[in-house]
Amino acid sequence: MPEAGGRQRFEVLAVCTGNICRSPVIERLLEARFAEVGVIAQVRSAGTAAMLGAGMPDEAFDLLERYDGSTRDHSPRQLTAADLRRADLVLTATRSHRAAVAALAPERAYRAFVLAEFARLAETALDDDRFVGAVADPTALAEVIATYRDAEPELPPAVEDLPDPFHRAQGVWDDVGRRIDGATRRLAEALAELAPVR
């Protein structure tokens, strides 16, 4: 989205189901990781079936504290087509959420990736001399990374999908937290080199 003076603001949207567990944790950890590498971006989150009026579970706040994400208050938001039209990059918790994004805004489907999928493909692009540092407009990054998705076989859902930890054992929360932390770190580091947003 253009800022004053014509500069492009890079906008990222994280998506899960209820917008109380996975996507807000992705949102907050991405904010933290982007700040660490000097990437300027607006990060938001929404749910395909948002639990409007609900709060984030204590376990989600615990993950944010553990991985240095903001623990500010959070209000769940329902995903809309307008959200998707505004976002330059959509990061989903699972492949089914990615499909829901495509159904809601088919013309934006190419901008939607499972979180771990995008981190993996961005690292692939990082090893490709044609694109390292060559994406002058960060809002076009999703289109570039989509070319790698088209060229590589898709991994089984269990490899990259984040399980829903809501009302699950602590071990599930721990696993989800580790995976989100790892993917957001890899993504931010790759983005800082592929398309510096400063």
C-alpha cells in the first residue's frame, strides 16, 4: 500500500481459524523478528471463523513471553476480502486456511502461503543469485516466491501445517510455539536480504 511520498508499505496478514491462538502469535513474533533485522512492515491477523469477543488463551500469552513477542491486548477479527486485497503477503497456519483465502479472494491466492512454506521457499530464493537483493518493490515479493512454489513439489500437510493448540495439551502449544518462532526467524532473515524494506 502506498505511503505518503509514494513509498510502498509492506503489509503482512496472518490467518488461522479463531484468531486467538496461532495467527496472533504469528503476528506478534513476525513484528519482533522484523524489528530485529530492520524490516519495516505492518503485520495484522484475522480468522476464517474468528471467535469475536474472546480473548487469547493464557498459553498463547505464555508463548509470546517465551519468544519475546508483544503481549498487548488482542481482539479477534474476522477475515474479509478487503483484508486480502490490502495485504501484500498472507501467511496461514495451514493449507486449509490457504484454500479459504483463495476462495474468499481468488485474485489474491498467489499471495497466500502456509507460514512454514513461505519460509522454506524464501530460503530457496535466497540461494538463487537471480533474485537476492533484486526485488526492488517488496510488495511484489509474494509473486516472486510463488514462482518457486510452482516449480517445487508440495510437501505433505503434516510437515508444514500448524496444529490447532486450542484446548490441547501443553506439548502441542510448545510444538506450535517452536515452529512459529523458527519459521518467523527464517522468514525475516530471508526477507531482509531478498527485498529489504527499510
